[in-house]
Amino acid sequence: MKLGLRKGKSLLVAALFGMAANSAHPAYALAQDADTNQGDEAPPPTSALPLSDEIQDEPNPTLEAQDTPAPNPTPDSESVEEKKEEMVTESPEPNAAEAKTESPLLESDTSYVRRRPSSIFAFGLGQVQEMGEYNHYERLYGAKGKMGYLQTGYYVYTYGVDIGFSAKFGYYHDNGHPLTSLSNLDVPVKGNLPDTAVIDPKQNIELTLIPVQALLELAYSPFPVSRRIVFRGWTGPEFLFVQEALKPNLPDNQTAPDGTSLVSKGWNQGMVTGAMVSISINGIESRSDYALKAIGVDRLYISPFVEIVKTTNDKMGNYDRKVYGINLSFEGLR
């Protein structure tokens, strides 16, 4: 009996010590509170954070995911370049119709949105093929010579067809021999000189012609942008200055009789028409192109032409003529 009491007493003491030890632990206290309040009221909210390091026996992946901040990835230069390439390759292509409207004007386009010609300057040389209505020139001067030209003009209308005005000047000079006598001829001579008319080789005559032309000029280019080829035509009145000078073959100690006129000069009038094809030579030598543009010349042309003149007032004789020649033409654009 005493042994049983002792055993029961020792068990009671051990139980009391065990309860005291468990009550000292926080988890045990929480469990005791939960048991006490069960059925009376809702348990108090527990913190998401651990109460102590002793409770965190096992790691909580949810808490670690919440507590650990997400790393901020540094952009890789290679990945950025790859994205740029993808953006470039995936960019939409422009509409064909829009690309056509935004493209520059081609030479084959017939629209007239372009720089228009403003002025023209040219000088040239022509071979006279016919001179005069009759055979007077051939008998007195022989073969025809060459005539030089200088032309300047301005275009006032430049839509499709270019319309402008120009002034043209020429110069022609030749030498020949007069007739020995006019006694058998009706002066002025109308018609060809007869074979009986004799030329005096001992005497000399000089002929000078200076045509002054006021022209209405038209031009058209099938290539409105580059103006590689330009067709031109002109017409207008001509005022021809004519001078013939006789140089008699006299001895040095003799002079011409008083009252003898050795120079005959005056003005004729006529109408001129002509046509020309201007072929651009721009682009052959770039430095020359830049130098010409610096002085306002945008186009340079080689221009073969033909010109026909009909005399309307033959005060100084008939000087109808046909001339074939070539011009070097300079054109400015605006």
C-alpha cells in the first residue's frame, strides 16, 4: 500500500513537472487557449509570420515565394537586337498604290509636274545652201559660205508646250568679182544673168549680211523631267542689213572719180521659219555640269537645225536663203 502510494505520488509529481514544462512552450500555450475557447468563440487570427525559429521545422514554399522578391532581369543586348530585327522584318510593307504615288516622277510619265524652262541662249554655225532667187550670187561670189548665229530668249508659257520669244543675230561675209559692164543689161536685173555677162577678175567686191530676227518660239519635250530631247520651232520677221563694197583695182597713184559710190548698203525685210532638235549632253562630264549650274545653266544641248528665209522687201536685192547648221544651246530652268 505504501509502495503504491509512493508510485502514485511520483507519477503525480512527474505529471505536474511535464505540464509545467509544456506550459512554458509558446506552442503549448496556444494549444491550451484553443482548447479553452473551443465552442465559445472563434479563435483569434494567427499571424502569417512564424512566431519563432523553433516552430519553422519545415520550410513553407508559399511564404518563401511571397517573401522572396522577384529578380529584375537585366536586358540582354543580343535579345534586344533580335527583337529589333523581328520588328523590322514584321513591319508591314507599303501599299503598292501608295508607293507609286510617292515615288518620284519617271521620265516616261506624261504629267507636267517638273521644273520648267525659263531662258535659252545659243550660238551656232550654219552652211548656206541657197542664196537669192536667181543665179546672181553664184555668178558674182561663187560658192556659198558659212553664217554665224547668236540667240537669246525667254519662255513665258511652259505647260506641256513651251512658248517664248527670242532674238537672233547673224553675220555673213563673202568676197567676189563684179561684172565688167552693165550696158547690155536692164538694171535692176530681174532674172538670171545671161551667159554674155562677163565677170571682171581684176575688181573685187565684198558682201556683208547681218540678219536681225524677232522670233516666236515653240518647244516640246517627250521627256518633261529630264528634257533629254527637245523639239523646237520658230517663226518671225527678219530685218537684213546688206552692204556691198566695190574695191576697184586702181594704180596706187590714181583714185576713183568724184561722185563714184564704192559702197552700197541698206535694209531688206523678210520672214523666217526654222526647226531644231536639241539633244542633251548633260552627264558626260560631271564637273562641267556643276560649273554650268553655278552660273544658272541647267541643260546643255547639241542642236542641229534648218532655217528658211523668204525676202518680202528686196530693196537691196533678193537674199532668199536656206541654211543647215548646228547650235550649242544652253537652257536655264525655274
